[in-house]
Amino acid sequence: MPATVLNITSYELVYIIIPIYFSSVTAGLYFLVFRVLMTPIGFIGSAITEVFKNRAIEDLNKYNSCRRIYKKIFLLLFSIGIFPLLIVTIWGQSIFSFIFGEEWKEAGLYAQILAPLALFRLISSPLSYLFIIKEKLELDLLIQFIFFIFIVISLIIGCFYKDIYLLVSLLSLSGCIFYIIQIIVSYRLSYV
């Protein structure tokens, strides 16, 4: 529970700070992009988490390892996410201006910057359930705390320089580091 609260706080802090230091238009663009990128990831992640959770528990009980299903799910999620997110990374501005109108072109730039974060989040979301399965909640809390610190530092730097592109880039980098750490640690947990 504390790790979940810290994770939610990390994301909500961004929603509070951006409108204070930047325009409401900038905040709206960022929030739209975050929703557009993360909503499908949430749906896919939830469905795959159920499959992974059940199979991982079964494999851990039988073989003391769930590394095989871990690798399969990792590759599945990577293959699902890589092409759409590459498209967003390359043509984000064109896509957003075509779908939402020319005034949303800047949102496409935010999408391009946040696309790597979305890919790592897609992969990490189901696989990080191993923290719960293996009862490594203190470790999860520590990683969430590191993420929170990264977010705070990103906000401080971005707001100090009053540069939304720097801020979005730092938030994306912070999220990528966080999710990569989760992936690496959960991979190590997949074997007893």
C-alpha cells in the first residue's frame, strides 16, 4: 500500500505543479498526451497481469522459477508496444495535428518525448507484480521512493529553468530509469 501511494503521489505531483509554473494550455496538452499514451497501456497491462500472475505463481510453486513465462511476457509486451511507440516517436507531431487539429501539434512533441516511457511502463506494469508475489514490498517501496525523488528533481529543474520541454524530457527519463530498474529487479526475482 505505501508503495502504491508513493507511485500515485509521484504522478499527481506533476499534475499539480505543471499548471502552477506553466500555462493552463501547456498543462492541458501534457495531460492529454499522458492520457492518450497511458490509457491503452493500462488496459493491455491489466489483462496481461492476470495471465502473468497466475502462471508465475504456478511456475514458482512447481519449478521455483517463473523466468520462462517472464521472458515470454516481456517479449510479448515489447512486440506489442515497440511499433506503435516508434510511430509516435517519429511522427507524433503529425499524428496529433491530424487527429486533434494543428493547435495540438505541440502535444505531439510531448508524445514523442514520452513514448519511451510508455514502452517501459507497458513492459514493467505486469512484470512488476513479482514484487507482490515474492513479498518484496520493502524493495518495491524503496524503488518507488527513488522514482519519487527523480520526479521531484525533474520538477525542480524544469520549473527553475521554466522550460516545459526540459521538464517533459526529464520526466520521461525519470520514468524510463524507474521502469528499467523495476524490470531488472523483477527479472532477478523470477528465479528463487
